[in-house]
Amino acid sequence: MSNPYLYKVTFYNQGKVYEIYAKDVYQGSLYGFIEVEEIVFGERNSVVVDPSEERLKTEFGDVTRTYIPMHAIIRIDEVRKQGKSKITKVSGKGDNIAPFPVPIYTPGDAGE
């Protein structure tokens, strides 16, 4: 029996907030990354085209699995219905400031 739920994954990427929907999300074999598989996009049966969703389709259209760094994840929700995938610019003061990447594993933490 297949899972009737979808996952809404919200994450930072190059100063923007991405919101995508996928059928499978889990902690994968690459340390510090979340695996996202089977990204789902809205149907093209409407006349109105959302440029943000079209950009996501172009970026992730041929992707079977993507790996998102854990520190970039904002939120993962299990949802019953799909919403619109979108990219939004982070607004407010300091738009040109990006968070400094923080390592999850440091050499001193190896249990010496």
C-alpha cells in the first residue's frame, strides 16, 4: 500500500526559500544531508502559469533524488494535499547577508 501523504520541504538555497513537495523524504547515507525523492509538481491544466513553479520544474524536472544539507532545512511537513511549489526571496533588512555555514561534524568531536 502506498503512502497517501506528501511531504512539503522548505529550505534555504542561495538566499531564497524553496518550498517543494515530494513523495519520499528521509535521512540518507550521506552524513548531514536529507534525501528527497520523487518531487511532485502541479498539473498544467490551467491557463495561468506560475513563473516560480516553472523555475522549479526547470531546476528539478529531471532530478530523481536530491540531497539537501540539514542546516539548510527550515521545515518538513507531512501533508495530505499538494500546494504550489514556490521560490520566495528572503525579505527584510540585510538581504545581502547569508548565514555562515556551520559544520555538523568537527575533527575534535571524533571521540578521541
